[in-house]
Amino acid sequence: MDVANRPSKLENLANLATILVSVLLSVVLIKVFLLPQPGPVASRAQPRAGMNLKQSLPGVDWAKNKRTLVLAISTQCHFCTESAPFFQRIQKERAKDVKLVAVLPQAVDEGRKYLEGEGVKVDDVKQATLNAIGVTGTPTLLLVDGKGTVAQVWEGKLQPDQEGGVLAVLSKNVSE
């Protein structure tokens, strides 16, 4: 081979760079235009006033309870553990027509043991996936009326003024 017709190192490098850019561009174009794109992510159901829990939380006698405060918690949630003194206050200061139901993703026995260890007394403990009742974070408090409809929602570890607001709502006797 003649030395004059031989490609230089710079030409070889330029050819290699062109090939790499072409391959990369091809991959991007195939991914964008030929492969199916995932649809929009469905927004998670957030707990909200007006939603009904009769179907998603069976076994609770909403009508008998009149008003039920659902404590959506988890044994593995440090905010739930930090909120235990507030849950104790709720148990002591609530009106007589407010029942407390703890809902946890863990087994009922594990939930009862956790609540006992934290000194929180409730009327009932249920196991359910929290997503089933629209809860995406713990702790979440749901005040539910006698028809199983959520009246109010409080999410997360509450500040002292928010706790006072919850206690004010729960300490009033309401007859239906």
C-alpha cells in the first residue's frame, strides 16, 4: 500500500466519531419514535373529604359508630411513633360518639402489640393496604361519618396547633 493513500490517524478518529454518533442517534430515534411510550402515570388516590370507605374497609360498623377516627398508621413509621402521645390525647379527649379504628398494613396482632407498646388504646384494629383507603403516607387521620364517608382528613405528623384543631373537632359531641 502506498503511504500517500493511507488514512491519517486524524481521519481514522473522525470516521470512528462519525460512526459512534450515528449509532447513538439511531438508538435515540428508535427509542423515541418506534418503541411504545408509557402512558401518563395515574395519580394516586389521595384521601379526601367525600370519599366513602364502606367498600375499601369492610367490617367497620360505621352507622353504629356515628363518627369514627381512622388512624392510618404503620409499625415501621417513625412519624407514627412520634405521634403516639397525640394519639393518647385523642383517646382521652374525644367525645363519646367518636370511635377509634387503627388501620395498619401489618397483621392485626402485630398492630395491637405496637399500639399497646406505645400506650395507644383504640376500639378496633384492622389490617388493610393503606392505598385501599386512599392513604399514601402515614400517619393519616380520617374522620368518617356514620355512612362511611370521610368528613375530614389530616395527613402527616401534625404540628401542635394542628393537633389542637383535631382535638377541637373530636371533642364536640355531634348527634346524627
